Amino acid sequence: MSTDYGPWLPRVDRVSCTGCRSCIVRCPTGALGQVNDKAALIHPELCTYCAACEDVCPVSAIELPYLIVKCPPREDSQYE
């Protein structure tokens, strides 16, 4: 199983992180945990990209990079 989940997962700035655990408590899937008293994405396969961790962090130490994906136009007549 590959452990490369891509660049779109939450990024924790371990310098800014105070270890308050707010993000860990708020994460609905248990994707976040604590390593050496700092938040860490320990189960990336569980992350649903809900952004709860980013929203609750009091020091903005968590960032979710957003990707813009350009989709081709639909060919359904319903959307014309």
C-alpha cells in the first residue's frame, strides 16, 4: 500500500503548533494525533478534508492547501 497521499492533506506547522490538542479533539475521523507534543497527521488515509482542524487551531498552525480542478463542460442537454 502506498503511503504517498499527495500534497492536498493538512499541513501542520510544527514550529507554530502549541500542542493544545484542539485539532485532535475536533477531528471527526481520528486522522490527527500528537507526536513529540505537537499535532501530526498520523492517519492520512482517514482524512476527509473537512477543514475542522484548520478552523479550530488557535494559532493557525494547520493549513489545508486547496487545489482548483478545471473540469470539462458537461455535454448533458439538461445543463445548456
